[in-house]
Amino acid sequence: MSDQERMEEVAPDQQPSRPKAGVWWRRRARKRDQRGLTLVELMIVVTIIAIIAAVAIAIYQDIVKKSKLAADQGIVSSLRSAVAIYYGKNNGMFPASMSGVEALVQPAPVYNCSVPPTYDVANGKITFNATIDDCP
């Protein structure tokens, strides 16, 4: 039976049916989709994940160093405020040493970076020159 004969047999209110020539292709495509991943594809995925993880770890370590530096800068800021308050209460006298300045702050400061702040007794100036590289 040809396609034209089939079209003639179809009632006028129905649409003509198409021949099922593409069925074998769909079955073959379905089998191809179900076969899974090859070893090469899995290795590529694992490699991509490893690269992303390496970048993420490097960024994370940099963020941790920046946070340690920021924490030390916050400690130095509180030390400076303590020196200013001490200066005002003691008629223009500065604390005698850095340990005296640290005793003014509660809780006692704990530095995260390897470079501690320096204190100038003459003018009460506290300097902090640490960089990101100085923080572990």
C-alpha cells in the first residue's frame, strides 16, 4: 500500500498518519543514550573538578590570610583607642611600654600575623606594618 492510498482511506476529519520510517532511529538513539559514560569522559570530568578545587583552595587560603590581617588591624585599632583614653585620663602621659598598652585592653590581644605592632613611648604612636605575606 502506498502513501497516497493510505491518504485516500483516511476520513476527512482525521489527519493522515505518517509512515513510521524514523522508528529505528529513535530506538538506536535511545540505546546510545543508555550506554553510560566512557572512561575518557569520566577522566575529563574528574580533571575539571580537580582544577576547580585547586583554584577554590588558593582563593580560600588568600581569604583566610586577609581575615587574619584584618583581625590584627582591629586589635591595633583597639590598642590605639586605649592609648588615647590613657593619655586623656593621665594628664598627657603615655603608657611606658607595649606590654602596658596591651594590659589596657581586655581580653589580652592575640596576634595572628608574625609581625607584631610597634609602640613609640615618646609620642604614643602604634605602628603596624604587616602584610598578607606575614600572616600564615
